[in-house]
Amino acid sequence: MTFDNNAAMGYTIIAMEQLGYDSIEIQRVINRMYRIFDSVSVEKAKDKYNKSNY
């Protein structure tokens, strides 16, 4: 399976809903993710996650 932006958005929405975020907060995060997808490579994003404490 290849990387898919829509799947990443779906995972994000599911996680935020389960944590109790409201629709305005979720929309803000989704809007930011659209911009990040356009400006950050998959490799850079993966490296950011791999080096994080999360």
C-alpha cells in the first residue's frame, strides 16, 4: 500500500474525534495538514516522526 494523504487525514480526524476535539479544531488541523502536504516531503515528515518522542 502506498502513502495516501486522504488516509492520513482520516486517521487524524478519527484520533481527534476520539480525544474529544470539536469540529472547528479538527478543521483547523486538517487545513494545516493540506498546507504541510504541499510543503514537506514524505521523507522529511517520516524523519520528523521517527526522531520525535511520540
